[in-house]
Amino acid sequence: MGSKHFVPTKSHVASVEELFDSYYQVYYQPLKGFATKFLRDENLAEDVLQEVFMKFWKNLPHLDTSQSLKDYLYRAVKNQVLNTLQTKSLQIIRHAEKLQEESCSGTCTEDKVYFSELNELVTKRMEALPEKKKEVFQLRLFEDLSNQQIAQQKNTSIHTVKTQFFQALKAVRASLKGYLQ
């Protein structure tokens, strides 16, 4: 992920705009590849980058450029990817719950079968997760606890919680691959 391009710091450029432009030009494509690797969707990856670069632009005048801005951007993309994956998972779960709750006549049989299969896949994959990952996944999605709350409850670090949730989400998502199209 190392760049062969010189990326200036605030002391090398006349304006924040120049600094932003240089980081955008050098890191946009590598960050897009990084986000796409996890999201498996270029459009979603571009949405993530748009959000990250908007925040980067807003925060750039206040960032400590003695710290690596490249690291900042990769961390920001990773966090935005996690947020996006969580949102997508919640949308799938809510859609599945909505399908279940709808009272249908015979025309909804296909939806009921779809929901039943989807629910069975999620449940099986969730049950197959290692215990700690399963607990974190359930606390995040079904009890709507924050990473901080889970970390305090489990007496562990927020980083560990985020990692366990991301790995659990990735495993569940992989088992739903045929249903997410």
C-alpha cells in the first residue's frame, strides 16, 4: 500500500486545498481498492470514499500532520466500511423481519420461503461462530449495544469488539452471498 508519490505536508504547500488535492490524487485509487476488498462493491466503496474525503476535508485544517495522514485515511476508510457493513446487515435483518411480520395471502408464499431460508442461513451461520464473536454479533445487532458498551460488558478493548464483530459479520455475509444479489 506504499505510495511511490511524494505527498507533501502542510509545511510543503501553500494551502489546505493543495494538501487535500495531493492526498486525494495519491490515495483515492488505493483506498478504493482497500474498501472494495471488504465491500465487494465498487459503488459502495466510492460512497465510502466520498464520505471519508468529505470528513478529511472538514478536519484537515485541525489534523496533526506530524502523524501519518495516510494512516488516518486508511483508518477512516476501515471505520466507514465497518459502518456500511453494519448498516447493510441491519437492513437485511429488518427486511427479513418485515417479511415475516407481514400477513399475506397466497401471493406471499415466495417471500415466506425466502425469509425462512434466509433466517435459517443466518441462524446456522451465527450458531457456528466462535462463542465470543457470536456474543459480540448478537449484542451489536439484536440488543443494539455500542462497541463501547460491549467492551465494558465483556471487559475487553473496543478494538477487540470491532474486530470480532467485523469477522462475524464477514462470515455471516459470506453465507448470504446468494441472497444479497
